[in-house]
Amino acid sequence: MNQPDEQWTRVLERAVGVLDFRITSPAHGPTVMATEAGPAARGLPAMIQAAAQAAIEVDRWVAAGQGDVPIDRAAILARKDLAAAKAQEPPGSGPSPFSTGYSAIYRLSLTQLLWTAIADNPVRRLQALAAARPTAAAD
């Protein structure tokens, strides 16, 4: 894997850092973890906002277990562990120390997968991934 230069490392880390993970309970079916850009994303530069949207798309790949890049089992398990930890939190209590730790582990996996997805041409691939996902206003 190509190593990201310092600029891209910071962009991807900031983008993944503004993601919020929340548990939804559909009327019929299992509990699901949803990923969205948090309110802090609104004030960030456009490239970081695009990277956050791209990270949400990569998160969908991890949830499905397949995508444009190979999804490793460690990332899938990190997402499942985070979802289980978030599901154990009492409603309205805020993040627990366990879910905070699992979130950090999953964010690292997500950042690495995002870099793998865009490494060949970061700007073009990042914009394509962000465009593949509808914006929060359309959700």
C-alpha cells in the first residue's frame, strides 16, 4: 500500500474524526448502526467535508463486507464491536468509555480503508466517492 503524505493523513483523520455513529432501531428487523457527518463537519474546509462523505461511503462497504477495495475482517469486526458497544449504552447517556475505545479503533480502520480507496489519485477518487453518496440534506 502506498503511504499517504502528511497532508492526506491529516485530511482523512479529520474527516473520519467528525463522523458520528448512532444506533437505530427499525420497527421490523435488527438494530443497525448508522454513520453520519456530525455538526462539526459544517465548519470544515470543503475537502474535509468531501472526505467525510467518502468515509461514510466506505463505512457502507464495511457494513456490507464488500466494496471497491478489499475489506479486511479486522475492519468488519471493529465495526461490529463498535455497534455492540453503542447498543449497550443507555439512551441519552452519551458515549461510554467502551464505545469511545471501540470508536477509536474503528476510525483507524476506516481511515486506512479510505486511504486504500483513494491512493491512486486522492483528489479525483475522494470526489468520486463523496459524489457516490447523497448529501445529508438529501437523506
